[in-house]
Amino acid sequence: MSKDKKIIKLLNLDNLNTIKKYFFINHSQEIKFQKLIQELVVCNKHTNLVGKSTLIDPWRAHILDCIQISLYIKKKNSTILDMGTGAGFPGLILSIMGYKKVSLVDSNGKKIKFINNICKKLNIKANVFLNRVEKLNNKKYDILTSRALANLKKLFTYSHNFMNQDTVLIFLKGKTVNEEIDDAKKHWCFKSKLQQSYSDKRGRILIIKNLTPK
């Protein structure tokens, strides 16, 4: 099956078997994903962690949406920073998928409390920071990622503090991504590649390399 046909199949997914097969999710990982969703649904009733509409199909809206990033991170020991992680997406998903050096940062105390609770319950080893991204210590990472934190120009400003010459940026973006790229080019030089999102036909995975300010 061609890559485009696989994307179409995932976008029209009727069951979880295709996700599990395509992304090689083992039984232990599946159980952790199920428990993560269960905790998210329960906690979201009293704490605003994610939009209620995303819990109609959380496997697509959260698991599939985030797990697709793993296709572009080949080394499990890559250092990864999830900027503005919210309720832990995509950082928790990458950790469950076996990435060993994931860091998550967010300034929302209630969301960080949820993440810490999940890490404890599911035995997830990750670095979790309650802080604003721009105030985090400027450690360098191999991969920077984010979902729904800010527009691209602002993401680049945040990212620049955590980059070395080989750092790759992987962002989950929506339908305005092309406009954001054009706007960012006024202030930054970079190489970009867009991939179709597997979870939403309107979404894109944006991969950035060689980011430098003009």
C-alpha cells in the first residue's frame, strides 16, 4: 500500500487495529494509552485539560495526532522538548512509545499536576517542568516539538533558545500553516517540509531544519 493510501485509510479509520498495526504499538503501550485516555476523560470533567469535542474520539484527536510525530524521530535516545505541552501532548505519547529523554514544559499548574500524576500511575519516565517556555533553562535538544502553542514566528523565538546546529523542529499545525510560514520567512531563514496529518485532513506536520534569524 502506498503512503498516500495509508494516510487515507487512517483518516477514515473505523477501528484501532490500523493505528496499532501501522505504528507498531505493543500490548503494554496500548494499555498505557487506554489508561491515559481514561484519566483524561475523568479529570477533564472538573479540570479544563482539553477541548470536550476532542474526547468524542480521543484515539484520533490525541493518540493518532501525536503518535505520527514518531515517524520523523528515528532515534529513541534523542533529547526531545515538548514546548507548551498542555495535558501532555505530544510529550506523553512519545514517552509511552519508548523515547527515553522527553521533557515537557507548561506554565499551567493544573495541567502539569495531571501530567505528573499520569507519569506516576503509568511509570513514565520524563522530565516535567512547571514553567513558561521562555524562562526555561537554555539546554539544547535534538528535537523540539509543539502542538497548538503559538504561531510559527513565536515558536521560532522560543525554539531558538534550545537549538544547536542539528536540532530539528517538528510542529503539528493547522490550515493556516502556509500563511504562518510566509510570515516567519520575514524574520527567519529555514528549510521546511510539510507532511499530511494522519489524524485530520486539514492538519499538517511541519518539519523545520537549519533555523537561523535574519
